[in-house]
Amino acid sequence: MKILEANIYGYGHFIDSHFDISRDFQIITGENESGKSTFKSFISSILFGFPTKREKSENYAPKKGSIYGGNLLITQRGHKYVIERINSDKSSNLSIMDKQTGEKVPESLLKKWLSGIDKQLFNEIYAVNQSSLHAVLDLKPDELEKNFYSIATSGSQEIFETQKKFMKVAGELYKPNGRVPEINVMLKEYDEQQKQTQHLINKLDESKDLDKRISELQEQNATILQEKKQYEQDFLELQQLSSSWDVYQDVLLTSRKVTDPVSKITIETFERIQFQHNKISALEENLSSIEKQIENIKLQLKEKDFMELNSYLQNKEDFDNLFDSLNFSKNLTRHETVNSERLSRRNKNLRNNEVSLIFLGIFVLSLLMLIFVSNVPFKISGIIGIIIGVYGFNKELKKDSSVESQPISEQNKFDFCRKKLKLTNDYSENLEKIFNFQRQFKEQQNFKNEFETRETFLNKERTAKLSKLREEQIIFDTQLEEVEYDNFDSFRSMYFQQQNQIEVESKLQGLKSQLSKNVINNLKRFSSKREIEEEKNLISNKINLKRIDSEDKTAQLISYKMQLEKIGNSNEIAILQQEAANQRSRINTKIEDWLSLVLSTKWLDEYLSKLSKDRLPQIIELSTHFFEKLTRGHFISIVLEKTQFLLLTKDNQEFKVNELSRATAEQLYLSLRLAFVVTFNKKIGLPIIIDDGFVNFDKKRKIQIIDLLLEISSETQILCFTVDISVMCDKVSYEEILVI
């Protein structure tokens, strides 16, 4: 089996995560607490099942509400499958799908691939970590070799650890010359019991008289205690009556307040009429709001200054004609300005030149006549001609200047509003004032229209609300008539009176529930709480007398029993005999446990011996190759004689396991462990998990183990979880490193 991809729906802090781990030697790295252990646990959970509720330390259920589970894409004998497992509150759902066809295959196929390997066995054999390495190397020298033998034959140190536990527990149970072991202590106690029993039997006759006295006192004391118990019960009843007296008085007082209601109003009827009342109140509030809005609009219209609008309305026809005329002139001027100006200037110049020349000629001729002609009539004519020329010339100049300004007829149009708008003789300034006046009265007209529209709408709304109010009031009056009430206040008052009566009855029931019928009947015997307290004191005195009497009898009993203990009695003998029988039974049980542990240890030895015959030669051969590679050829052979390892160097020196240095012992442990997995995995083919197994190795030893793992990964996929990848970077490609 080879794992290609891991898709996590929800597991620990991983949510909707995808990981490509398809390389033969796949490194998974990340900082501490980044999720390496969680990822390793996810792979194990998909293959073997999720951690149970008892495994609290391995609870990886996601906390954000995602689906708990995921899937693995694997190859099995060249064929791709998707193994999906989803954990719910009720069960763990497993499904296997053929990746090529998309069809589901039976779940039993996974058990066949795993060949009976469960999660515990997988973690013991296929998972190599630093803690297991430390656990092995912390053993005593004489235990180390046996542990290595267990690894070579079973793949883990579990059998050795089990044997060690069995022998330790067996040693705690029994040792031939021991004093502390449990069975040794029990045998000694049994002998002491036998001696004590025999001593008591010898004094049995002396104890018979004491037994008789003790029996009589016990009967007397039992009668006293029975009477005392009855008094105590009476005292408790009186105490209960005393504590219940106040509640009883509340019951009597509340009972007097209970009266029969005049009429019954159901909660449905009250809510229906209350709802109708609320509707009417809401309509009245709405009408009040509308009235306030209308008054507010009228007030704003009253406070607003409509001076320009009023002026316009007083002379509406004149203003409209003026605005139409100005707009027409403005439009006409806009289209003909250029041509008109050119033609006007041309005609004006020609006409002015012609007329001016005529009057100038008259002026010159008259002046010549006045100068050169001596005839008086001609001189008079010359003077008249000069006057005519000067007058005509000046007239033409004035005419020219009047052409430059607007015609008088245009200015006359403003007469009706000249005073109101404070117009002048400046035509342009007058136009600006008129158009400004037009803009102002239009704004005032829009403002007035807007508020009048709102007022009209509100008046319609008020009319509709009034109509609705009348309809609802009719319904309301009808509802009150049905329940025979004139107004809502009296109806509501009666309903609350009725509810108050219900509360009184409920309170009475609650008070009565605190008192049983028997308590109430007993309380009726007393007229006050003081009577109860007086009877309590009387009973208390009787209890004290019985207690004193019982204590005296008990003191006598203790005295007689102490005398009996000194000489012994038949009861103690019987007890001792029973204890002796119980002790024998316990000793036999412990002996059976001890024999089981001893036999189990021997059976495990036989089991290891049987395992060694089947595949041990192959494992020793492969581990020799691994050990030679890890030690760089220093050790060339591993020889197993019975359960003892002999390690041969290249210069023919022999070493026993307990003679190896710690570093070499670590290399031997890894060689045996990996050799077993590779041999065992030829039939199963599960990936090997390395979880920071070499964190304490130096750089050289890390390089050696990485080279070995790369060699092994050609046959078996290896998933190596580690924090430090500095040594590995030169040995693997970028694709073989997954950072999480």
C-alpha cells in the first residue's frame, strides 16, 4: 500500500486541507505545534478508525463545526482507491471507492489489505519514534539484549515489556525467602491467626457469663432506643408543624379573600376588546398628528413672505405680456444679432454721410456768400443758410446718438412696474431686475404650491382617518354591548378585578401545596404557635432522659465487652475462624495469580522461540546489512546464539550487546526494528512512520540513517515527520518535502 494524497474535511485544527504525500520517501515538516502529530493521527484514523471517547488525549474532533474525517488516496497493487472515513456522534462511516471506475467496493477489502493489523500493532511495529528508542536504551544491560531479541522476533519490545511486568508482579506476590511479598506476608498473618484462635478457645468458659449479661443489656438498650426514636419522630413532626404555622395562617387569611366574581371575562374577549381600543387610540393619535401637521403648514405659509408673488399676481397680465415680449426679443436677437448689427451700421454710415454732406455744403455756401457778397439780402440769406446748416448737422448727430440706445418704445413697456421694481434708464440693469423678480416669484409660487399640495393630501388623509375612526368606534361600541358594558374603563376594571381574584386563588393553591392534609389536620389541634413549642419542649426532655439511660446501658456494655475481649469469646473465635478461612482463600487466589504470571513468562519465551524459527534468519540477515551500512562497515556480522547476540567487526572482534556504546546500541536497535518491518511488510505493504526518531542524532548519524531510509523506501513508502530538515535537504528533492 502506498498513500498518494490526504484530504482532510475536519481533523484537529485542519479544515478542508489537501496534502500530496505520493513520494516513496516523503518528509513532512513544520514548526512545533504546527500539526505534524495531528496529521500522523489522521492517517492512522482513516486506516484503523477514529480515537474512542476514552482516548481523551487523542480527541481531534474539529471545533468549528466541520465534518469530522477525510479520505486517503492510495495505490494497492497498482490500482488506485479512495478510503474515506467520517465520524459522527453515532458511528464511524467507512467507504472505499475504486478511483478509476468510481464504484464502491466492500469495506472488508480494507481488512484484507491490513492483514489483521490493528492500530495498536501498527503503532508498535510501523511507527518509529524517539520515545520508544529512549525506553529501550534506558534498560539495564542484562535486559537490553533480551529486549533486542524481542524486537528481532516480534517487531517490538512489547513482549519483553510484558515479560518484565509479569516477573515484577510475580516477585511482588511471592519469593521463597522473602518478607515483603504479599503471599509471604499473608502466610505469616495466617499463622498468627491460628495461634490467637487456639488461645481464645482455652478461655471460652470464662466468657459465657459475660455473654449473657451483654445480651440482657442489649435487649434493654434496644427498647430504650426504640422509645427514644419514637419521641424523636414526634419531635420532628412538632418541628414541622411549627415551621408550617406561618404558611397555615397565610392559608386561612387568603381563604377569606376568595370571593365569587360577578361575571367572567375570558382572556380572549379582553384581548379582542383591548386590541380594538388600541386601534382606536392609535387612529386618534394619528388624527392628532395630522392636525398638527396641517396647523404647521398653515403657520409656515402665514409666516412666509410672498411679496414678489403678490406683486406679480396684482399685475399678472402685464407681467406675462412683458415676459413674453422680452423672451421673444431675446430669442429674435439671438438669431439675428450679427446680420442686424452689420446692416444697421452700414445703413447708418451711408445715411449719415449723405445728410451730413448736404448740411455741410449749405453751411459752406452760406459762409462764402456772407464773406464775398456785399448785397444785404444775400448776406441775410447766407446767415440763414449758416443757421440751417448748423442746425441740420447737429440734428443728424443727435439722431445718430439715439440709434445707439434702445428705442423709447421698449423702455415704455416697464412703466407699470418701474416703481415696484425700482427700475432706472439703464436697459440692461432693468432686464436683470425683471428676470430676478421673475425667478423670485416663481420660487415663492413653487413653495406655496408644495405646501398647499401637502395640506390637501393631509386633509384627505384626515377625512379617511375620521371615517375609519367612526367605523372602528362602531365595532368597539358593539363589542362592549356584547359583554354588557357601557365603557372600556369599567370593563377593564372588572377584568383586572377578576385577574386579581385568580391570583388570590392561585396563591391559595400554592400555599396549600406546601402543606399536606395530615399537617393541616394536626395544626387544627393548636390555637397558637406557642402551644406547639411547649409540646416540643416536653418531648425534648423525654428524649434527653432516654438518651442518658441509653448512654448508661452502652457504658455497661462497653465495660463487659472489654472484659470479654481480654479473655476472648465464642463470637470472636468464630470471627477468627472465618477470617482464617478467608485468608486461606485469598492466599490460594494469590498463589494462582503467581503461577499464572510465572507460566505466562515461560509461555512468552516459547512463543519467541517459535517466532525465531520462522523468519528470524531473514531478519538477522537484513539487519546485518542495515547495521553494516549504519556503522559504515565497522560491524560486518550479527550472530544469534539462542537468545544472545554476538556482533562481529571487520577486524574480527566480537562484542556483546551490553558492551556496545549507546550510539552503537541505537544503530543496532534501528537495524533490527527496520529489518523486521521490511521482512514483515513484504506480505502487507503498509507505510513506515518515522516521528522525529533521530532528533538527538548527530549530523553523521543522521546522514547514515537517511541513506538507509532512502534505500528502504524503494520497496516500502516511508513518511518521515520531523522539525529539522537541514541534513535532509541535500538528500531529497523539493517535491519530497511537505511543509505544514
